[in-house]
Amino acid sequence: MARMSTPAPVSTPGSTPVVLVLGDSLSAGYGIPLQQGWVSLLQQRIRDSGLPHRVVNASISGDTTAGGLSRLPGLLESHRPAVVVIELGANDGLRGFAPQAITAALTELVALARDAGSRALLVGVRLPPNYGAAYSEAFQRVYAEVAARQDVALAPRLLDGVAEDLGQMQPDGLHPVAAAQPQLLDNVWPALRPLLEETVAIDGMADREALITTPADQTP
């Protein structure tokens, strides 16, 4: 897929920086009230941490990396995010897509975000064990390999501490219950917070630079 020819700049100095979450049902709050999902909890965590960011949840249940690639350019143009959280690939894996194809799509998603001036965070997931050890292991390596090759931040296991406990999962065995959502947020936060702090620091520098004018810049 071709990249955007004229990437949108991130939020202008002084504006509220946006965190765009591009995900599937794990981030869309499937089977639970939306306000109890980990992405909704993220907004409160950001406020409690004294950070100014606004969260935009662009997650859609059932979405794949291909769906994300088709949607991300428009989302970047509309929201101009400071940070893009990419939580996709689970549905690709559940459909048995080739790991190489998933790798290529995630790499392109990271590139799109960066081309638009955004920082990117890749969020990894694991497949149920019934998909076979060989495929599951190859799938799991995708996230670490993309993160290493692209030098991008990684939250390696969104469902760490949750998927292993059937009591934390809905009857389908794929989606966490509402009570497990804080753990999902805890699994993402250590990798996400540094990116948020970096964007605040950069925005503050831009604000200060905007206040500095030379005589040639001043209006008579």
C-alpha cells in the first residue's frame, strides 16, 4: 500500500496531544461496557499522571492489519496524533495468515505513523494454544522482530497475566472480562508512558521556540 504523500503534522504547539489507538476487539471493549475497556481506563490513567493527552479509540472488533492499513491514513489526517498505539494482528493469526504477511503489514503501519510525525507503540498478542506450537511461536516472534527492526516501542503481551486464567476471560476464551481490563492497561502503560512524556517535552520546546522572536520576525 502506498504511503501518504503529504503526511499531516502532529498537533500544533499548545494544542492537546492525541493518543490514537488502532486496534481490534481487544481494544474495542468487546463484550463489556465500553467505558470499562482498557482504552477508556487509559484516559483516566493519563489524567492521574498529570499528562495532557486525549485518547481517541479507533479500534474495531474483527479488524485485521489490512483493515488498519486502509483506515490509518485517514485517521492520521483527521486526528494528527502524537502517539499511535498499534494493537492489531490477532485476527490475522486466528485466520492463519502467513507470519511474513503480518510482519509486512505491521511494518507498514509503523512507517505510516512515523511518516505522519507520530511516535508508534506496537502491542503484541498471543494466539490460543490450539493453533499449534510452530505457528503460534512464529506468530509471537512477529511483534518482537518488527519492534527490533523498526526500533519502535513494544508492549509485548497485552494479555499477560490474563489469558492464562480462564476466570479472567469471557466464555469464548478470546476476550478478557471487564475485571481484567486494568491488567491489560498495566501491560501497556510501561511502554506507553515514556512516549507520552517525550511528546509533552517536545511540545513544550515548540511552545518556547514560538515565543522567541527576532527583530526581523516582529511586525512593525
